[in-house]
Amino acid sequence: MWSQKTYHLNTPPFGEGFFIAICWSSWYDGVGDFMKEIFPRYYPKFKCIAGECRHSCCIGWEIDIDADTYELYQSLNSPMGEKIRTHIEGEPPHFVLGEGKRCPFLDEDGLCEIIREHGDGALCDICYLHPRFSNEYDTFTETGLGLCCEEASRIILSEEAPFFIRHPLWMSRKERRFFKVQKAVLKVLQDRKLTFQKRMGVLTEKYRITLSTEEALVAEFLALERLDEAWTEALACQGGVKKELLLEQFGAYLIFRHWAEAWTDEDYAKVVRMVLKSCRLLGRIATDETFLDMARMYSSEVEYSTENLAKLME
Ligand code: SF4
């Protein structure tokens, strides 16, 4: 089941306690020590490119409408309000997609009619927050950008500096222990004195992970649920990434985003396994030129399907 929902530990997605980050664009890095929300260094660079986007998130995704926005839509006394109401169905309520699985409010210029008519305050939570995700811990929340958005993918994967996020000074004992392990994993993954292959070798040894052959790995990904058949074609490619920095940024992003999956059971190996498999796969199917696109597809196919993600962590 695919969804564009963010991750929330201990609270249901978009349920009670869902946070709205104010001034997202200005609080980050060092300043984040004072805040309950922290962000990677690149976070403020993101701005939706809307009509310039070649793979708009307004195509192909079924968008659930949160309760507050649903109420707002019921109360809109305008032709757009009427149009919105006629394009909602089901439980939970969601927008009915049009031809080519396009959002009914995506105009020919790639712009959103709801924003044009009523401002972005009239967007439902999912549309408003995409491509951001958040991981909630005991004492703070991490917020990041998801790779399934082509602009976010460009920003994240074109970073030259190693991935970095500053955790708060004050953390719970469990958080302190938990992120110490994450830091050690990132240190290996970003150790530029070693080839990326060697860094992966260090981690497989440390976490006693056996990686299958590339062919078996491709078969494993082919057996997952599919969102778009373009991914099937992508999996058949034999690229061979030369620029190791791409794999490093991709791997570090995955560690950052999915470390939360180990929060409950502190089973770090399952996240490391998923990350190494994913790096190995991208290293095989992508080239330096196609990497961003492959990473974007990977993200849609894997990161937004709880079933697929769980299978890769087995
Ligand atoms: S995929 Fe990203 S850049 Fe493209 S329309 Fe969606 S949020 Fe904007």
C-alpha cells in the first residue's frame, strides 16, 4: 500500500500531535540545539519547482484528505469549493484522480488550482508537507526531504559535503545511545579514505550481513509491490555508477531517514541491511547521469510502501 505519509513514531500519521513546523526554512543546524525540530544542513534549500517539475507528485498518488481540511472543503462557498467536493470520494476521503492519474486540480502549466484560488492554506496536510517527512523521538523531531521529489533528490544528491545533522544537546539516555550507533554507521559510510565498496564491506562484517549477488538482489526488488512499471524497466538496466559521492549521499540519506525503524527494537542491522542492499542495487542499475532519476524512482517504489520497506529489512 503506497502512501505519501510521513513517519511518526508513537503517533498515527497525521493524527493527534502532528506538528506543524513554523519557520522551517530558518531553523536548522547549530540553531537547532534550542529547538525541538532538527533538519539536515541542506533542508532550507528546498523550494517546489512546480511547473518546471518533470515528475510532479500531483500525478500517480492517491491523496488522503485529513479531517480539518475535509471540513474546510465542505465549507468553501466558491466554484472551486464545488469542484473540490465533486472530486472527493471514499473512506478515508481522497481526491479522485483524472486521466493519466493526474490530480484533478493540476492545471496544464503544472500548477495547483487550489493554491491559485484559495492559497496554500487550503491544501490538505499531505500536499502541504510533501516531500517532507518527520521522525519523532522522545525529545525532538527530525524533519527531512524525501528523495521521491526530483528537486529534493537534486539537492540531496548533489551535496559535496558529507551528510550532517546536529542532534540536540539534551537527549534522553535512549536517544543518546541510539544516535551514537547511527553516528558510527555514518562515519564508516562517509569514510572517503576507503572506496565505497570497502565501506560497505566494513559494515557487512560489523553487522554480520550477507549480501546476495547483484542478480539475486535485482530479483528481490522485482518481487516487491510495484507502483510504476518504469521501475521494472529500470531494474533491468546495467549502469555502473562511477561517482562514489552519489552512493555515499544516497546511503547517508537512507540511514538518516530510516534509522527510526530501529527505534523500537534497537535492531540496527535491519536498517543497515536495507541501506546496503539499496546502495548495491543503485550502484548496479544507475549511471552517474541516471542516478538522480533512479533514486527518485527507488524512493517512490520502496520508501512509500510500508510492505516493500519491511521486506527489504527482513
Ligand atoms: S515532485 Fe517536488 S518539485 Fe515536483 S511538484 Fe512535487 S514537490 Fe514540487
